[in-house]
Amino acid sequence: MNSKIFCYLKSKKIFCFLVLIFTLPAAAQTLESQTAQVKLGRIWGGVTANGDQATFDFRSGFFPNDYDILHYRGQYNDNFFGSGFKLAATGWLAPTQKDSIYNVAVFGPKNDFYPTGKVIVPITNYLRYKYPNQIIDNKSVGITDFGVYDPLQFTDGTFDQKIEGTYLNVLGVEVKRKIMVWSQNYNDNYVIIDAEFSNVGYTKKTASGGDSLILDTLKNFHISLQQAMGNNYYSVGSSPPPQTSERPNYTNVWQHYYGGRPGDSLRVFYFYSADDPTSAGDNMGSPVVTQQGRLLNTNFTFYTILHASKEPYTNVAQDVDDFLQPKVTYIGNETKFPSPDAGEDEFGSKNFWAIRGGLSDRDSLPGRIPGTHHGINNDELGTADFSNFTSGTTSSNNSRNFSSFGPYTFLPNQKIRIVYACGFTGIGYEKAQEIGGKWLSGTLEDPPNMPNPQTGWLPSNFAFPQNATEQDERKDRWISMGIDSVMLAAFRAKWNFQNNYLIPQAPPPPDYLQISGYGEGVEIKWSDAAAEAMPNFEGYRIMRKVSNADSIFYQEIYSSGSDDKAVEHLYMDKSILVGAQYYYYLQAKAKIAADDLTADPFSRGKMMYSNRVYIPNVSFINPPRFSQNDMSRIRIAPNPYNINDPLLRTYGYTDGRGINFFNLPPEVTVKIFSENGDLVQSIEHHPVEKSGSFTWDMITSSQQVISSGIYIAVFQKPSGEISYQKFIVVR
């Protein structure tokens, strides 16, 4: 009787909710289609409110190529931001008028019952810090924040971005996700997803057309997640772009799960670059021979399990982590999965057979923990061909790292908690360029402190390509050092979770930043009262580089101490080349105390910096010369202009275009004509700072790049005084 009354009352509430939804179909659609952006740290992408896939592309605008970012595109339900959870159970009663019982049900966020998903709590996206008021050469940088700036939302941790929302899976399980991102430089290479699964039931139509609540015990309940490498963009490696034949193939991957054998201390599933077995040589790491051998694909992509409920619970105090979860891991292309043999699949579902460990048992991990179902790692098979396993391929490869949690008996109103981190790390793109250059010149030595003198950090039976040279193998051993970086990042994520997300707080970025080019140098002004109020404030640093090429690195040009406090700061950079293209960013500093127990042991006593991506330096500075009034002293350089002149790259002209006009009056009109007398471009030069130089991008008034030839520049002051000069262009 009580159960019926409970269900009836719940049904009334749900019915009222449904009336609201049906009355406002546009609002309901908007709820399911809402998204949030993650553009902080080293993993960027989008989060959908309904937990399913979408398409995201943040490459235009600000996508810093000095920061080594993986950008998840969102199209294949990978687990980077808590998307694509597949839930499975047996003997499930469908929410239809007929009492249809599924022998086995496997459903993601969207399905035939919920074609657009079903959002219960709308998605929110909060930021602790916002972009500064940034002005470059008197022009505001108009980049909007990627979330709602509200520092008051961050009382529950030191993360700097928080996305939350809840959707309902058709099995009657609410999936509540909390996605956290840190800007702190020792913890900016992973994102933590804290997911809570609640068996709340679902509504089912009655014979009279009403709604009743079905509270079902979900038997053989599994939670499945996956990750692949074929759906990402990368900020490093496109400026300058490699030739087509030298572009990385990010789907040629080794795949490895650490956590399935006795003695393993973490649960980490990672990908890394594999050699192409269909091509000669060893291209692990994607060396670009035409660009001094730099390596474009040395990073590791991973996810690590931080907590998995041993049993469903009703009281959070009952929730205990089970290190054996996930009990099932496997790799491969879903289109290549074999069918179960006779007697292997009593439920009649190849998908569920794989989720509960059938595929893993067919190709099992040697020495796996008894009672688990961990499949093989393809880097431990003793073959140089990454695709040489049951569901591997080199053709249109999209091999995934799968994990399954369960089986659980999931009673109504119980919960299960899964917490994991997705990360992106390796030896770093500066080191990758150094290693690639030495590899190409034949001077590369082995990395220090290798755990295995033959394979480095790779498995002891790892097979190098048959025709690999000693230099190739040394290159690969350097790349393998990224495994150590993966384990450190996973350890830090675990530490973060165990300390209730209260690791040391990163300092805030400046709230105001103005960069201006003058004749005597580049002037940088800023303010950051919030950083200076921190007890561990340690000053500022300014980073600078010439050009936006990702093969040229930022250098520190200014570093101050804890006494560097002011309402407004000013620094003049005088060590510059006039007319070069400079990029700057500024960071506040704060030091982690050596005895700070909230910091992991490897971070204590080290310096933190406000995150680099808070300074969207999309515009360069061309430091000008002083103006002067003698028209005979005007100079044009380079003259002649040759697109192959290496000095252009020294000045940062990555597109090869740039003609400089020096010693100009404070106000002058410059008209450029072809040798036939056709007007090519007209430029009004009267800058606020009264500089005596500017750089022309060689674009005509009709937005065309000028061709080779002789050109005439006519300079005219407001007083009418005129000067003429010729210049030559060779393209």
C-alpha cells in the first residue's frame, strides 16, 4: 500500500513536470542542446547537457600553439568530459505500454526512447578568473570569456572552472556530472570528472494514458566508458605546417592499461604514438625531416580512475573505492570485434558480451588479477605492428580504450560514484624539437636513468621496427619517458581527489594588461591586486617570443619578487628589433610552501604561475622607430624584398609577408603604385604614439597579395610636402 501511494505521488509530480515540458517544447529542446566550453588547461573541448556527442571547434581566434593543447572535437562520445556513458543491465522492463522486457539493455544518453536525451538539471559553467582587460597598441582584444565569471561558486575546491549538470538515462539512472579544471601549472594537464549515478526510476505509460513511476532493480548493471584518438585537434604542429607526407597520423597508437596486475599502484589507460608498419623506417613520434627533424607526436593521452564504488550505496559514508574496478578493460575497433562463440553469450548481445569481459577473456592480459577481465596491451605483444591483434587495423583505425565497471546489483534509490581524470602529457614540445634535431643529425644519446637499457620506459618485450637504426631506438626511448609523465600526472590527480580538490590555489591573472610599441621599446603596463593579496605572492614574469611559429619558443625577459606590488606596474622592453613581430604574455607568481601538506610531494617548494591561456595574445607588436620630419631619410626595407630571405623569419613574418617603412613623419599618407601607375594601396599613417615606422602586409586595397615587380611609394605630409621611393618585390 505504501509503495503504491509513493509511486502514485511521484507519478503526479512527474506528470506535472511532463505537462510543463509538452507546453514548452522549444524550452525542452534548448535544455537538451545546451553546451559548455572548456578552454582552460591543456585539454579543451565541449560538454553537452544531455551527455552525448556534439561538434566543437575552437581553433579560430585564440588556440595558443606554444601551450601543447589537445582539443577534443566531441563527435564520438569519448570520455574526455564525461560524455557517452553507456549503461547496461539485464532483464530490463522498457518504458512502453506493453510490458516489453529486454533480455539485455545497453543504452547511451540518446536512444529511441530519448532521441535528444533527457536533461534533469540544466548545465552550468562557472569560471573563477576571467580574461583581463587587454589592450594591444591601443586596440582592445575582444575575446569573450568561455563561461560565467563568478568566484563565489568555488567554495568547494581550488579548481578554476566548474561545469555541472544532470541527465537521465532511459534505464532510470540519473547521471550527475561535475567537471573540474585547474589552471595551476602542476595540475593543468588533466581534467577531473566526478560522476554520480542514481537509480531513480523512470516513467511508463499506463493503459489509461497516465504516467507511473517504475522503480526497477537493475541486474548485472555495468557502466562503460571509452576513449579514442581519432577525434582531436592539436595546437602544436601546424605553424609552420608539415608536408602532407609528414603529417602525424594520430590513430597509429600503442595502447596500454596499467592497473590490471598485482602490484600495480594506479589505474591508468593510455595511448601513445606508434610507428606506421606500412611505411619504411621508424616514424614513431612523427619526425618532420623537412623541419629540422622536430617531433610532432610525442604526447600521451590517458585517463586514470580515481574512485569506483565497490557496491551501490544510499549513504555517502558507505561508499568505498574498489581498486579492482574497472574489472573489464579492452582495446580495439568496435567494427572489428569478433562475434561470441557458441555458449559464450547467453544474453544474445555482442556489445554486452564485450562490456562484461567476453572479448577481454578471449585475448587476456598475461598475469592479470584473478577475477578481473583485462585484455591485452598491444605494446606487449612482441610485434612492431600496433594493429596485430584481433580487433586492430591500419585502415581507418579508430581503436579505443574501453573500461567497464560492474557487475552491480543496483537497487532503487541507490547510488554509484565513478571519478576519473583525463589527461595529456609527455616530454614537452620544446624537448621534442631538441630530440628530433639531434636524431636527424645523428648525435642523439639515450635519456638518463632509464629503467630498462633496451626499451627505456616501454614494456620489456617492446618491439622496435625491424629496420630501426640505433638513432631511431634512442628517439623512441626518449618518447617513452612520457610514460613517467603520465604516471606523475595520474598520481597528482589521485592526490587532488584524496585531498577533496583542495590543492594549492593558482594565482589569478592580471585584471588589466596594456602593451604598446614605442620608438624606445615596448611598454607593458598591468595591475593584479588579487595576486598581490595572496600570502605566498612572489612577483611576476613576462614571456616574449618573435613570430607565432610553434617552432620558436617564449623566453623570460622579466622576473620580479614578492616586493613587486603596485597599483599599476610598468616595464619597458628595450631589447627588441624594430619592426619585428613580438608576442608577449604576463604571469603572476606564487610559491608553494615546502611544508604545504595540501600539495603533492613533488610540487612542494615550487613556483606556481597564473595560467598562460588567460592572456589571449592574438595580436603581435611591431616596435616602431621614432618619427622625424626629414622626408629624405625615409627608408623601405627589405629592398629588394625576396620571399625566401631568411631574415623575414628572424623578424617573425611566418607568412613571409612584410615590408617596413622607416623614418616616417608623425603624420603621412603613403600611396603605393605599380610601375604602370595603378594605385595598389593607400595607407594613412598617423598613430597615437607618433611612431616613425609601420609594416605593410603587402595586401592590395582589393585584398590581393601583390605580385613580383617594381613599385613606387609616394609619401605626402598634411602640409603637401611629397617624397618618392621605389622598391622591388621578388616572390
